[in-house]
Amino acid sequence: MEFMSDMLGGADAGKPSLFEIVAQHKMSELLEPALRHVTSVYAHRHPRYLVRVLNWHEEVYAALMLLVERHYLRSYGGSFAEHFYGTKRVRTRTIGGSSSLTRADVWRSLVLLVGLPLAKSRLDQLYERLSGGEAARLLGGAFSGSGRPVETAATAAAGRQTGIRRRLAVARAAALRLFERYYPHVNAAYHMATMLYYLAYMFDRTDYNSPWLHLLGLQVRRLSAADYRAMSERGPAASSLAAPPNGSVLRATRNLVARLLTGGLDLLKAMLPLSIFFYRFLEWWHRSDFHRKIQQTPAPPPPMPPRPHPDGAAVPEDRSLCPICSQPRTNPAMSPSGYVFCYPCIHRHIADTGACPVTLAKARPADIRKLYTEV
Ligand SMILES: [Zn+2]
């Protein structure tokens, strides 16, 4: 591992190794389920507001990440995960000698970082619905699930309508059919392209770690000593949001709010990875036996047998004797109330009277349990 990363980074000190790139991608992939998990844990306690958040989780998460990524791209020139791993994005073609991101680069990066995962998740869900979900995949085409009915319903609806609406419905059904047919191929091509870029990146054939970054003309590079110096000089709260010093109260307030907001976003650098660890810990916790052992309260002791009824048969001092025949028990058997007799004695008694001979509680012959104390 050590050798590989040395070898891969060796040719170009500023080029992050593939391991760093993969770690960054993994981290951004993990953030969403981690935050969802944390939210769902708290939604149990405050269902009034958080359940709504949970229902719109993907949109809320996208909005949050838009804010976070925009801040990190503008302040540090890299996405949240990239900055966390000490890297940033630089332009391949410099403008006026500077390779730092322009406003347009930031927005394009945001589309890539936030818009693309949201769109892909939505398309995945649509495909899942059209293809009949998990069942269809496991059982093959014979189990068409909800996929066909959606289409046939659309076609049937098209048959009833006239004119433009009808044409629209037909077009929609055709589009859905095309989507269902080709989406898996597009998906496979997407993953294949990502994989090929990884391979090419690893063997130094390209400096772009993904096709998308290639398209945007952006590379991910390690932060240099100069970058760190510039960051510490600016301080964590410095950003383009900070207004120039001015006497106006309104401006001072705006400045303060901006500083607080930026400070909060910088705090996320510690909070978001923590939520991942928290999520991983909970995942492990629920899978492991530990929580079951701790949560398990010891089983309550079995209840004592009910007291003998004054009119019932007396229980002999010697507990090895049968209360009915007062002889050592043969073939011991227990009445439902817990007293032990010879099997023939208790069976006959319960069959005749329908009650336990000691407690006089109701009993049926089927309730008698034999004891296997001796072989
Ligand atoms: Zn007996």
C-alpha cells in the first residue's frame, strides 16, 4: 500500500494517488446514508419535524450539500471531500496565469457534485419502478411486476384520449419503454467509463480522475505548502462573503452573520466525518451481538406453583412421594399447576374430576406434562 502510493505519486508530487481519489469518492458516497441514519435516529424522538425531513431526505441533503460544497469550492478550491483529503481542483488551462477556479467552474462543479448524484438516484428509482423492482430481477422477465401495468395503463389511457393529449401519452409510453430498455446500458457505460479513467489515472495515462472532470477541464491536485500558508493567513472565516469594514450597523450585522455561517460550514469539516463514524459504529453495533447481550434483560424466574387448596390432596413431606397414592412416584408427570404425581394417578384424577388434585384448579388431561427426571 505504502509502496504503491509512493510509486504512483512519485512521478508528480502534486498528483494524488488513486487511493486518495477513491477514498474521496467513498467519503462523499457515505455522507448521504450517514446523515439519513442520524436523522432517522432523531426522527424517532422529534417526529413532528424530522419525519418530513426524512421523507424529503434526498432533496434536503442536496440543498445542504449545495451550500457546503459551494462554500468549500469558493474558499478552498475543492469539494468538501477533496479538501478533507488535502487536495483541490485546478484549471488545466490557466486564465491570466492563475489556475484557480472561476465562478463558472464553481457552478459546473456544483452541478457535477450535487446535481448528478441526485439525478442518478431519481433515474435509478424510476428504473426500479418500471422494471418491477427486486422481484423482477430475481425471478426474471416472467415476473413483470408493476412495470407492464404502468405501460399498458398509459397505452390504454392513450386509446381513450384524442388529439395532442393522446399523442403525448403515446410519446410518454414510448419514452418510458426506451428508458427501461436502454437505461441499464447507459448505467453500465457510465460505470465502465469511471473504471477506465481510474485505470488510466493509475497508469499515468491521464491526469483526470473522472470523465466529468475531464469534460470540465479540472484536475485534482494536492494542496501545496503555499496553499496551506495562504489558507492560514486568510483565517477560517475569510471568504468573499466578508464585507469590507464600514460604519453601517446593517453591514456589520451582515458581516457577523456571514462570519457565523462560514464558521459553521467550516465546523462541518469535523462534523460530517464524525457522522460517518457514528453511522459506521451504529451499523456495526446493530449487526453485532453486543447490543443484544446488553439490551437483554435476564428472563424472569419461573413462577412458584400456586398454594395447595385446603380441600385438595395433601402434599407429602417427602417430595419424592406422589400426593395421590403416597407411594414413590412411578413415571412422574406434572399437573398444569406444577405439582408432580405418578402419571397413571394424575391422568386418572384429571380425567375424572377435570381439576388438579392439590390446588383444585381446572385442568385437562392434555395439559399433563411428563417429566424425564430418570432414564
Ligand atoms: Zn401415584
